[in-house]
Amino acid sequence: MTPTKRKRWSQRVTEKSNALDLEPGVFTFENPADIARSLKRSAECSDRRKADPFRSAMSMLTFYINRAGRQLHASQRARLEAAKDELRALFARPRRISCRSKDK
């Protein structure tokens, strides 16, 4: 496998996910609520997903954040993390409490 193909497999997953048909540029939207609404629409309209719509949408968002890694600008990461909270609100799921202490 060439280095180019190896580096871009996550982009192919994002663009051609077998579970969700994502709106183009969804992860670059400025408003976290817009990102969450788009992911919710995609998850609810998909008939190929293996999990419930909330899990599918949250998994795709987490996948994108994790694969971007250090290359993701801090402001974009904050926007995507805020989109997670928006997604939880849209699906009426409780906010997850982190075990990590901010004092550390």
C-alpha cells in the first residue's frame, strides 16, 4: 500500500461511510448546533446503520475528532466537542460526566 493511500483511509471512511451519508463539509460548519443537527438528520435517515441513530452520529463525530488528532486546530476541536453536547441535547441524552479532574 502506498503512503498516500495509507494516510487517507480515514478520509474515505468519513466521505463514504457505510452507515451514514454525511452532508459535505459537516465537520467544518461554524456552529456546533448545525453540526449536530446535520449528523442527527444523517443518522435518522440512514437505513444502513448498525446502531441507534444517536450512537451512529456520536461515533462518526468522535471518529473524526480522533483521526484528526494533533492536526485539528484547538478552536475546531472545541467546536466539535460542543457539537457532542448539542447532539446529546437533540437526542435528549444526559451530558456525560468526565472522571478527569480539572485540577490535575
